[in-house]
Amino acid sequence: MYKIKVPATSANIGPGYDSFGLALNLYNEYIFSLNNLNKFELTIKDMKSNELYINKEDNLIIQTADYIYKKYPNKIDLNKLKVEVKLNYPLDRGLGSSANAIIATIYGLNKLFNLNLDEQIILKYALNIEGHPDNITPALVGGFTISQIKDKKVSYHKINVLNKLNILLFIPEIKIKTKTARKVINKSIPINHVTKNIANASILTAGIINSDLELIKKGSTDYIHQNNRLNLNPKLKLLFNNILIKTNSAQFLSGSGPTIIFFSNKNLSNLKNIVKKEAENIGIVNCLIETKVNNKGIIIEDGDKNVERLN
């Protein structure tokens, strides 16, 4: 039996479209074990411990298990597989739940059936399923990651983020499917927008390396995806803009949204109160979570014993 904890992730971080990713100290938990029922068992429980049903066509645990089985049919017996999942944050909120399920399943099968997959193979398989590397990389290795696809493989650089950077997650009760959010991005980007994004991504990276909030704010503006995605929900866009005006905070749409992620080097109480009040005025039901950057990535436990990660 293996217990696997995979961190939530925030992708893009403003100008880092499909390349920047950040692991958070907020985990979904998975238990992979063998059963004697001669059938694949899967149970998923939400934040309130209610059992959750996800259609097979939307269930990335099932899809990933099928994908890995086809790669190693002589080593894997899905009819003996039991997977128990405890979700600790909502699905379809821009916190990398798809990548979370994919990475957990590949890693769980790897350990349970002794596949001996190395980090690069795990990322390659995850990329083939997910389609982009920005969430899968930090879910596996933690920290702030800059990822690219090179020769159909994931190449990345990881930066450990100092603990003094505080994070507030505004998670509204609004679902935005990644497929829907990707459709609103323009296929043709003006060259001046591209150059601005390159500059901002560079400044933002320098800010994260040094935990310099002023640099992070200077590099926060995106010209490719964020505004188009905010347009999907007028209330969310109004909230985002109102808070930016009132606080001049370092804030981003997390992944494809609707979660908004805020960075601060101060106590989060004042920012939290402003966000909460603004959401109430606009009428957005939400939850607010304070967290930090997770520099560890995936955690594996074999019974009570921690198992080392790949790197």
C-alpha cells in the first residue's frame, strides 16, 4: 500500500503561459493498494468527505491508469487495483486538479507494480495525457518551475521559493473547464504583446527568485490569456480589477481560473478582509485559503515510512 500526496499547483502566473508553474502547500491524497475483488476499485471523496462520482470520460485517474496499462500490460493488473482519493480543494478551479490526478496515478502504478519509471518518463507520460507541462512539473517536483517541451520531452528549471512569500487563494464557486478557457485565447498574438510578455516573465522570475514583491508586481501583467479568461465571468473580472485598484497587489488568475492567487510579504489579514468584502459586495460565493509555496513536490509513504522521491 502506498499513500501519495500531490500538491495543488497554480499555472501561468501571469505572463508565463503554459510554462510557469507553482506548487502549493495544499494536497490531494491518494492510497494505492491491491484488492482481491477482481475489479478496479475507485472511490473519491470531496472536502466534506462526501463520495464523488466522475464520469469515465472526465475521470483522469481511470484514463491515466488505462494509458499506463497499455504501456505495461504484462506488469500491471488493473483488476487488482484499488485507489482511494481524498480531495482537499475543489475541482475545475484552476489549481491543477487534472495534473494532480495524472501525476498521482502514474506514480502510484509505478510504485505498486514496480515499473521503475524515472522522472523524465513520468513527465513524458503525463505530458502525453495533459498536453502541457506547466502543472505536471511542479506537481511532481515542487517549487516554482519554468517548463518547456523540447524534442517532445519536458525540460524544466526548478526554483525553491523562500518561505517569507505568503499566498492567498480566492476560490469561487464557479467552474471553468480548461478546454473552455483555452478556446478564448487568440491564435494570433500581436508582436508588441509578445515582447511585453517576455519582459514581464523575466521580471517576474527575478522577483520570485529573490522574493521581491515589487518585482513580482512589475512583471505580473499578461497580454496573452488572462484578460480573455476573466471575460468568461463578468463578476470575477470586476472583482479582480476592483481588488487590484484598491490594493495594488501581486495577483494572478490561477491556471485557467476561476481561482485568483495573491502574493504578499506581509500578514494576509488585511488583504483577506478586502477580498472577502469585495466578493460579498459583488455576490461571489467563495472560500479563502492561506498557504505557502511547496518546494517538496509529491510525497510518498509506504505504510508509516516515507519513500524518497526521484530527485
